Amino acid sequence: MDFSFSVSGTPEVDLKDSYDVVIIGAGPAGLTAAIYASRAQLSTLVVNKGVAGGLAASTEWIENYPGFPEGVSGAELGRAMQAQAQRFGAEIFNGEPETLDIASHPKRIKLSGKDITTRAVIIATGTTPKKLNVPGEAELTGRGVSYCATCDGPFFKDKQIVVVGAGSSGVQESIFLAKFAAKITIVEFLPTIQAEKILVERFEKTGKGAFILNHELLGIEGADKVAGVRIRERSSGSERLLSCDGVFLYVGLAPQTAPFADAVGLDKWGYIEVDSSQRTSIEGVWAAGDVTAGATRQIAAAVGAGATAAIEAEHYLSSKS
Amino acid sequence: MGMLKDEDKKYLTEQFEEKMVDPVPILLFSQKLECEYCQPTEQILTELAELSDKLTLDIRNLQIESADAKEFEIDKVPAIILLRDDKDQGIRFFGIPSGYEFSSLLAAILDVSAGTNDIPDDLRAKIAAIDKPVDIKVFVTPTCPYCPGAVRAAHKIAMLNPDHIRGQMIETTEFPHLANKYAVYGVPKTVINENVQFEGTMPDQAVVEHVLAALSSRD
């Protein structure tokens, strides 16, 4: 047996009354911003819900982040980024803002019942897996419908799985699911596979995979747990039921902007608009990573944007003091 | 070779040195046979306990010391209990705390050592007022990055009223009969007193409300 032990748990911090910079989100963009801000000797607080590394942390193995010729686990990368930020004094608070006023000067945030102020905010809240909102999806979530292969894959040992979405996320997670499942069928709306070729080859090598292209997912069926999916061939319109025990959805991502949506400018898809300095429409507020408009959703890009946001925030703060 | 990496040992030694206040005795119920995860759990806890003078590990056998097991309501192994001044803190880990759940264990150790946690005062009062038994089971897998949030909530609530509340982490893959019984196909899944359940991670306040709902629906 092979075990790993994550030490990335964030110990409770004694919150100060005020900070130079508060960063919301601890994925690659947020943690990189924290490294730059704390190393520039700004008092820095990272507010994070969940584990260090963000969405990258639920990726089993990352092969395209420079510096790791053999690849690196998402969990390990997140942990290392967090440790690096903490080394320069960044504090990490585990939780969500209860209230938030980012338009005021200074900006006000309520955390765990305590009011704090900050002169600058960097939003790096990333994205969350999108739901398709087909019949049966909400009712059967946690009963065979899942959005997290690394979480729920072990429940489908020797079972039949349908993965919806043949993008890179869908195929990559299918490779992970092949460790457990007997068979994985990837259903894709478009007539072509969108995933990177290297991932498709690896998926095919598992010998457990098949693609069904140009099919629409109409609904997920099952009484108290998933029994199958109903799909429709898009050109002929013919429908059929594909029986399975689990359905994993990788149909895209939605930005997590709920607490800021009324304050900062968003594009028509709900992503935060930023300029080349990662500035948002509000003075003293920057955004970085997957939550921003036009993001390529790559760790390497998020890291770059996080660094830019922190450097720009530092310039802003020094010009104001 | 050890299970903990040298760099992690160094990091944890510093964390414990800086943040541990009072000693935390760790009690592990284990057995030699027919328990695939007992030996690795003994090993990781042994390595962990070596990193601080304030951590001690007491390994007991489920069969031989069955009276103790009964006292702590342990019916399966491996099972980890954290104590403070010899007093049960209501915190349970059933199954190996590997992967992301190792961070749940570390956080629980620091909370127990400090004798407190970050639950706000208004919720504390509601938790302290509970005078009936509450059992919070949180089903997890070690590879689930969202699970420690749910486990933390259960443990934090339990340690504020350990006479009445139990917060249990259950590593689902080790106890498939429980996964079946509670229909766990996705994690984290929380089951409170057999009658209230929810999937996913929620803020502490929402978990406390579910606990209160579980108590009122039983009356």
C-alpha cells in the first residue's frame, strides 16, 4: 500500500485588525500573490475556503507546470505554494468572508465575527465545476452523480461510469477513474474530442474507455441512485438509455464571484474584467487567475497573473503612503 | 523508511513547537489481524508523536482491551481519539488519516492542545446548550480535497460539548458496510443522529443548524 500525508491544513490565525493586502482564494494565483506581497513586507492575509491549491489541488497529476520534469501532484504543489507564502509571513485564514465591502476605503471584511480592514484586495476565487441542470442531476448528486473524480472515484470499483465532456478535464479525470472502474464511456456534445491528444492516447491505453461523440445528455435516471443516462444523437435525434452506476460531469467551469458580483465589472459570462495590470473596475482591487475574463485556466498563467496583481498592489500602496 | 517525508517532519516539528499549548495524548485502538490499515496507522502516528514532547501515543488492542474500547464507544479499527487532561474531546477518526485527512488530524491536535477553536461565540452558546446525545458522522475519502472542511466542522463542534457530541471521521473505503448502510456514493457526506444528512462542505453555522434540526426532529 502506498500512502501520502498532506500537511497543508491551515492552522487558525489570530486575525489582526488591519492588513495591507487581503487575498481571497488560495489557488495558484492567490498563493503566488501572497508570496509576492508578503515578501515585499506587506502584511498579508489569505482568506481561503478549503484546501491550499484550489481547483489544481483536486488534479491528481500535473505535467505542464514548469520545473517538474516528472510532473507534480496538485495537492503537493498547493502545499508547497502555501508553505512558501507562509515562510514570508503571509497568514492564511480558513473560511469565507461573512460580509465584504470592497468599494470603501479602507475596505472592510468580516471574518469569523471579527471586522478587519485592508487597503488592497486581490480576488483569486477561481471557478467551480458547472452544472448542466438536466433532470435527475440535482436529485442524484451524491448518489452517483459527482463533479470530483479524486473524491468519489473509489466508490465505483469495477462499475460502469459515464463521464460527460471530452475536454481535457473530462479525459484527464477519466484516466484517474480507470484505476477503479470497469468501463468508462465519455459522452461529448460536440462531434469532436476537445482534449489534448496526449491525454486521449493515455485514456485509450487504459483499455477501459470509449467515446460517444455528438450526443446530448438529456437526463440522469435512477430512483435512489444512478441507473443510467439518457442521451440523444444530435444529427439523427435518436435517443437511447446508457446504463451506468456513476456519472461524472466535466462540462466546464463557472466563476466564483458571488460576493463581488454587484461591485466589480464582469464580462457577459460573469468573469471579472481586468486590465493588463490585473486591475478591476474598483480602486484598490485586483483580480487574478481563473476568475478573470479571458483566463487560459492554466496554473502557469494563474501564477503569472497573481504575481502581477501583487506587484501592482504594492506599487499602489507605496504611492498612497 | 518512514512514512513522513523529512521536510514534512521539519515543518510539523516547527508547527508543534510554535502552536501547541497543552499536551495531547493520542489514543489509538488497533488490532494485529484482519485490519489492513491498522499497522500503517500505528506507524504514521508513531512517527507523528515523535515530533513533539507534547504528543504521546497510547496503542490499545480492540479485542484485548475491549472494556476500554467500550468506554470510548469504539466498534471498529483503526480508531483515533484525542484527549485533553485525560478527558475525551468527542473527536474520532475511524480509518487511517492519510491524504487530505492527515491535515484534519493536525488541525484537531492543535485545537485540542489550545483547548479551543475558531467557532464564534454565538454558535458556541448554542452548542454548549445541547443536552442530548449528538452523533455526527462525516464520510470521506483520503483523496477528497473538500472533505477536511466537513470533518473539521464536526470535530470543532464536538470538542465544545464533548459530554454530548461525537464528531466522527469515517474513511469510507475501509468500512464499505457503512458506505452501503448510509448510501455513500459521494463525499463528503455528513449524517447526524441517523435522521439528518447532507452532502458537501458547509459553513460552521449551517452545520450547527443541521445539528439542532436533528435534535428537534427527534422529539
